[in-house]
Amino acid sequence: MSAHLNRLEDHAREALEPAIRGQLSPSERIALYKRFLKIEEHRIKLRHRAGAGGLEVARARAALIDTVLSSILASALNARNGNVPPIALVATGGYGRGTLNPSSDIDILFLLPRASTKLPKALQELVQEILYLLWDVGFKVGHACRSINECIQEAKADQENKTALMDARLVDGDRPLFEKFQEGFDRDCIQKNQDAFFDLRRQDLRNRHQKYSRTVFLQEPNVKEGCGSLRDYQNILWVARVKRGDSDLKKLAADRIITANTLRELEAAYDFLHRVRNELHYHTKRATDMLTLQLQGVVATSFQYPQRSILRRTEAFMRDYYRHTRHIYQHTGSLMETFQIEQEDLAENGFRSFLTFRKKDREKFDGFIARDGRIYPANNDIFKEDIHRMMRLFQHCQVRNLRLSPQIRRLVAAHWSDIDRPFCYSKTNRQVFQGILERKGEVAHTLRLMHRIGFLGRYIPEFGALDCLVQHEFFHRYTADEHTLRCIEQLDQLLDETRPQRQIYRRLFLDIVDPYALYLAVILHDTGRAENVREHIDGSAILAARLCNRMQIQGARRTRIMFLVDNHLIFYRTATSKNIYDPEVIAEFAGIMKNNDNLDALFLFTFADSNGTSPDSWNGWKESLILQLYKSTKTFLENGREKYSKKLDTDRRALRDEVLKLMREDYQQEVKQHFERMPTAAFNFRQAPEVVTQVRTVRHFIRQEKEKTNPYAFCIKWIDHPERGYSEIVLAARDKPLHLEKTCCALASEEINILSADLFTRTDGIVLNIFRVCTTNFEPVSDAKIRKRLDTTFKSILSADEYEPEKFLRRRNNFLKARTDQGIIPVPVRALISNELHPSCTTVEIQALDRIGLLHDLFHAINQYDFNTTHARICTEKGVAMDTLYITTEDGKKIVDPVVIEKLTADLNELVVRPETPA
């Protein structure tokens, strides 16, 4: 770095001398500084591209700005022959720390000898000249003009100003004035009110961590403000300055407050984050702090990760990113806790505590000491005396509701090598670990304690392989290890759940007789993701079997674990991709479940897995599907196939009787006809009010068709389900060619998102289609204006002499644009056609970037072959459509011609690969 500074000074002396001597016009001076900065900034960028460290580059840029500011100040002073009152040019904030990323703002303080309100005219002109030149050159400058007293008052009044001034550094100007400021600031702002400052920094930490989900493992983290970010590191420097009088972490290591290894990890992480932020700024040409999916690929490629595919490079880079941010998150958290304990101890031993005779709670047991909610080692040899204490440590934390003290965390880390094969195979440890997992509602916190200090991944290496493992899938927001722990949290939280809609899950959780098997299955369900196998479930099953062998788990418990791991995705996939109103689908699913115990456990598992994936992955619509599948399968398992079918018939007759009671006398005949003419599956698991709406919709359609002799008559009725986040459209019309495609076109024209479609044709040729739809914000379509426009548009489409979908879709050009926020990491898109998934229909499985109008285009492509779509299951996850369509030939049979299947597959694949092209 010193060599670079020497070269920079040489370049500046040669290039900027004319400006300092005042030999240039204002425009020439601006051009000179711009040219100098362009050359020097490019040199710094080349060092970054060559692999220079993040701090090296950030410090080089800060040094460059120092040089420019010194030159500008010298030029201004020379122009006035030095006849100006003393002034100090002070860097603050990040610039004050001597680190400046490529597009970061420059924060400077003009330190004045007197109050800013009494500034001499000469000094005012000097400040203005410097600022105007900086702005003309192109800098984004945050500035303040203050006296020493004003600085101190501002620091006392506002913590942000205080932390900015804690990093103050003299760039140029009057050194005695700056030193006087430092003395006053240290006396009045550092040494006084230390506890209040510490509490405010803790609150800032809590607020930021709450905003970013209290985890470093977000899919798109914030490099500057998130958990384990640059701000966490800087926060600990400020606190150390106040608590210890020195912000140098090396001093903390020398005082044995942190270990040498902790110091190395913190410094390496801070340098890495600066390097990442440098790349973000260089690539975007602005101050960018969000590490989006797109930018992750950019950074990974720029950092020359060796993996061949962009996906693998990104995963490797993000794994490094998460490990570094976790080091900052955990180590700074431990330091804050250490300082807090010191503060509590000082308060405990203070005069006030002495007067009130407050006594600390203290308990000694099993080589440990519990004090103030934390667990400490009685001495540093407790694990040498009994290595099994390391497992019991976590059981004590669970039973006594204790946190790990910094001392015990360091001691466990020092004994990582003792978590070896004998330790993992030990019967004693197995029994303690089983005891931990059997305490319903208290498991997640304990496992987090284990994971935080590296114990869990060593004791269960299958889980350890998930450490910081990125899951580049549409719906996963967290890394694999964080996702697993959040799933366990979802289970634990059920114990205290009071919401009525969650009581079914709470009851099942309370009734689970083997929580050990359930929790173990959750821990293991995604372990196969680290195995690089095509289907991670296969790898997870192999690893689960290995763990069962090591833990000597046999019999029914082993069977349950293997069942849950093997089938942990099938509940969700069946509910969202198959026609769950079809008795054959229920029969097939029930065959996999085999019994109610498996069904209950997997249903509960699916709830936890979905809710632990991301905050928005569990919505009312998906829950309704999964609940329906659960209830239907439970009925099937309890009654058997024959009784199940009879029960459906009985339920259908009971439903008809209920509908008859709800409707007026003049509707009675129409109700009976509706039940006779509709397919029997149309009434499975329906509620009477829903069928009432169907009957009324059919009546109003027939009336319109007869009264107005309108061959294009139709009737639409709406049912809102705000608690589920969607609306139902009940549409009655005459069965005509392209009817479904035209319906989707009308819906797309109003940006209405289709969640699912149930398609029924009565024996009298009336089509009754039920669409579950929502807005683009996944809310019910309740706006009366949108509903009215939909009616008008649909009428225009049906009555047109020639069907021209582009006429209606052209109104909003954004419909058919591909999403770009997925970045350069490709979304796997595909169309698969199969005759194996359904007994009477050919299935079309689609995975594509979602967009309004996609379903219309799919139906359009299918209609070119004169095929019928009998059912559609629509599912969208984080901008990706995963749809399943059930189609037949005109005579209701499967499509068996291989040539036709091949051509249709090609057409559909072309459609999903190029979603920007309308049909």
C-alpha cells in the first residue's frame, strides 16, 4: 500500500501542480482534476480486477480522494496567500475510516475555529470554492461546516452524527484545531454516557437484524446493512472505542477478549465484503448494496470461481459469502454479549446494587455454572474430564432455558476435534440427543445453539454438509441449513399457536407419539442437496439410512423416518399439480400413505417445510389444496375404496338435498337437472353455497341465451375468498371451439392471474368452468371496474367474426415480457408430455417464467391440434409457473401418436423458452 501511495503522490505532484499554483482557468482546472481522477480511478480498478483485496482497493480510493482534497485546499489557500482563519478538512463516516468503495459518497467536515453562524466571509468563500469544485468534478459530497462545540452538540443530539464523528480523520488543514476537537469529543462523547450509547447500538443492531429476518442466509442479502454485514463490523468498532477506548480489534485479541482465530476470521470477512461491494459498485456504476440473484452471478464470474456453469460458480461464491458474513454475525454478536455482561457486572457491583442487596442467581451443576440466564464452564477442563458433557451442555440449555456464554462457546470450539467417530457413535450421546429431540416445542432453539458453534454439523455430518449451501430454486429464500432450522421452528411454534386456522396442525403436533422421528426426518429431508444427485430426495434417503444405522434406529421409528424423507415433497406436488377431486388421484395418494399415522405426519411435515421455505410460500390457496387432499385421503383410508365411492355418492345426495333447501321453489327442478347433467366429480367436496351459485349462473345464462337469441351469451358470477387470497369465477356458456382459450385471453387482458381451473361440460352442452383467480399481488379480484371490463372484453372476443388474441393482449405490452429479476442464472424451463401420470388423460407439465397470458398461449398451442383440455392445475412459485394440463383427443382418449406428441412437445417448449413472443 505504501508503494502505491508513493506512486500516487508522484503522479499528483506532477499532474496537479498547475492547479495548485493557480495557473489554470476554472474550466481548465475542472478538466485537469477530471482527467487525473479518471486515470487514477482506472489504475485502482485494474488492481481490483487483478484480485486485490477489498480493503486495499477501498483504501486506495480513499487515499486518492485525500490527495485531490489536499490539492484543492492548497490551491484555494495559495490563491488567498494564506490569509484565511484556520480550518481543518476532516473525513467522516466510511471515508473517515479510510475506506471508500468505488461509488460511495464522500462525507467531509469543514472544522471551523468558531461557530458556523459567525463565519468570516473569507472562510465562507473558501468552503464554497472547495465544494463547487468537488461538485463540478463529479463527486457526491455530504458535507457539514461546524465548530468544535457544534460538532459535540450534534453528536450528543444524534447517534448517527456521533458514530460518523467517531471515525473522523484529518485529511488536511489545521492539525492543532483537529486535535483540540478530538480531545473535546473524546471527553464529552466517548467517556460520558457509555451505557446509553451501548444500549442504542444494541437497539440499532436488533432493528437491522429484525429487518433482515435475523439471518445471514437470505437469498438476496444486503452487503452494507444486513446481518453479518459491513455495518455489524463497524458497529463493534464503535462499541469497542467507547467500552475499551480503542477501536483496534488487535487490542481486543491482545487482551484475550477475542481469540487470534476470531480476529483472523473477522478481518478476512471484512476484507471479503469490501471486495464484493467494490465489484457491485464497479459493475452497476452506482452505490449498490443488494446482492441480487443477477449480481451474484456477475460477482462470481468476476472473482474467477473455477466452476464451469454460472449456477455452480454462483453457489460456490455465495457459500463463501455466507461463511464470511456468519463469522461477522456470530463474532460481533459474541462481543456485544461480552460487553453487555461486563456492563451488567459493573451495575451489579455498583453502589445502587449494594444498597438494594440484589443477589445474582447462580447454580452449579455437572461442571457448569448458570448465572443470569447464561451457562458458563466451571473450569476449562470440564470436557477433558467428561467429553459427554459437551452433549449434555445443550440438554442443560434446553431444560433450564439458558444461553451459551462467550466462554463456553470458545471452549466448545477448542474441543471440535473431540467430536469424532467414537463421540458420534456413543450410546450415551445418542440417548441425550434423543431426549433433546423429544421435547416438543423446545427443539429449534437448542439445535440453533448447536449449529451456531459448529457442534451440530460435526455430530450429524449429513446435516453439516448443508452448511451455507445455496439453494438456487425458485421458492427457496434461505440456504439449506437455515431452511431446515426454520422448518423445525415452524413445528415448535405450533405448541403456542392460538390462531383458529392453525389448530388442526397444533392438534396433530400434540398427538404425534414419536417427535424424535419427526424432528430427525426434518433434519435429514434436504441433506441430499449436498450430494449433487439429480433428485435430492434420493440422496437424502441414502443419508437417512446411514444415520439410522449409526444411531441404531430400527423398526417402526426407522420406517417412519425413511417414509417422511422419501416422500417429503409428494404431498405438495400432488395437491398443486393433480386433480384432487378425482377419486383415482385420491386412491393413488392413499396407496402411498398406507395409513393415517403416515398421512398425519407427512401433512404436518409439509406444513413445516412449506412455511420454512420463505415467508410468502404458504398462502390461502395452497393451504386449501393441501387441506382438501388431506381430508379426502383420510376419508379414503378410513373407509376403503368401495366405501369411499359410496360415501362420495352419499355426500353428493346430501349436498343436493342441502342445495334444494337453500333455493326457492322455482329452482327445485333446475337443481335436480344440474346434479343429473354435471359430471359426478364436479360435486366432490363442494359446499352447498358454491353449488347454489353454479345453478344460478346456469339459469341466468339460459335466460340470456333465450331472451336475446344471443349465440354468444355467457354469465359470470364472482365469489370472493379474502381469507385465501383469491376470487372464484363461475362461468356458464355454450360449448364452442376455443372457448377455454378465449376465456384465458379475456382474463389476461385485465391482468388477472389464474390459480387453477376446474372445467366441466354438462350433458346439455353447457360449459361450467370454475376459475380461481387473483390480482398480480395475490389478492382477490374485488374491483368492480375490473370485473365490468372483463365482461365487456369477453363479449367482444366471443362476438368477433375472427378470433384475434393479439388485439386484446396488445393493450399492455408488459404481459409477454420475460422477467429479468431472475438475472443471468437461468431458470430451467420445459414442457413434458406423459401418458403415465393419469389413467385417461395425457398430461402436459409446464415449467416456465410466469406471465399474464401464459395459460392462454398454452391453450392456443394445444387447440391447434384440436385437443380438449379437461382439467388444469396451476401453480406459481416466485415468478415461475409450474402448471399441469390434462388433455385428450376429440373423442376423449389419450394422445398416443408419437409423431404428434413429439411435435406438440416441441411447440410447447418453444413457447416456454421464448415467453416474450405472443401466440
